[in-house]
Amino acid sequence: MSQEYKVKLEVFEGPLDLLLYLIKKDEVDIYDISLERITAQYLEFMDAFKVLDLELAGEFVVMAANLIYLKSRALLPASVQPPDEEAEEEDPRWDLIRQLIEYKKFKDAAAQLSQRELEQSNLFARLPDSPEAAQPERPLGDVSVFDLINAFNNILKRIATKSEDLREIFEENFTVSDKIDLIMKLTSSGVPLKFTELFADAASRAEIVITFLALLELVRLKQLRCIQPEVFGEIELRRV
């Protein structure tokens, strides 16, 4: 795999954001989370971050360790639970649930304040310097980095079910720059390109990883926007 350069994205939110994303994706109530399932999903994301060699804040690793600990506690009978002076309940999930609920309150409040600020700014007659100035956008357009990593994981799982390809054995030399050129050509017509179509011809894990890194780099450079017409639906790539 080419180490031409390392893609860096300063769009990561915290580990609690990832947990809330996983809960929303599973359409479950915060109070009904399964430690076993959410830990497995969280570790899948951590594996993807490692594969992509993306820099992560230390709290992601701390949360992973905490989830594994809570999962192991949940598997033990109450009679052999390890002593925890700070724990008031027998269910090891409650401390995590409280953190998530408290964090979600602050996050929702911040979103409401941001919306009010936007509405207030629209009361002034002063026109923006450019059409895009009036449209606040997320760092990755209309999807979060977690949406992209989730889609990337699905592609990796799909290639893992196929038999080993000869191109994987001989390690064909793809570079991020090559894949950037390819993506720009595929999107040059202005017609949205589906995320899965971008990897349709990829026959190896290495090619998938480099193609995804090229996509992240183009998004970081604001050459592409990622659109998701439906929640957790197919992601579309559009030229800016």
C-alpha cells in the first residue's frame, strides 16, 4: 500500500458521539442498549480507524477499554461481581447510560442554540459575501465521518466474503493520487456517484483502503460533498 502521504481529518467527534451514532443506527432506546452488541460495533470502528491509519484522540481508546470492562462485568453473576465503591446499581450499564443521556442533553441544547443563532442572523438585511456563506455545513457535507466509516466497513465485509484475488497476492501498486484522479474523472459529469459504485471494481482490501483514503482527502479539500438522501441510506458523492 502506498504511504505517499497520510490523510488527516479534523472532523472526529468524541467517543460518546460514536456511541450515540451506533444507538441511533440500531434504533434502540438508550436505556435498552446491549453492552455486548455496542461493544462489538464500537470495536469494529476502532479496527477501521486502525486500518486507515487515522489519528484518534486518546479518549477513543479509553472508551474501548471501558466498554470491554463493562461487557465482562455484565457477563458475571451478581454474586461474583468485582467490588466497585462508586457503583450504586448492580447493572454495569447505568453509569454509561447516564453519561450518554447527560451528553445528549448538552449536544441537543447546543444544536438548538446554533439554530437560534442562524435564525437571528437571517433577520438582518446584509447579504452574505458568497452563496455558500448562508449555508452552514458539516465538515463532511451532509454525512458524518461515522457514516462514511460505517459504509467503508460494509465494503470491507463484502470483499472478505470473496475468495482471495490474485491482485491481492501481487499487491498491485495503487496510490492515493491515482485514486484521486479516478474519482475526479468518475464525478466529472456532475452526476452523483453512489458510494458502493466507487468500489465496484475493487478486487482487494488494499485497493479499497486506498480508494477510501482518496475519497477522504477529496472531502477534506472540499472537492467532493457526501450526500445521504435517507438516514443511514446509500451515500452519494457529488462534485462541489
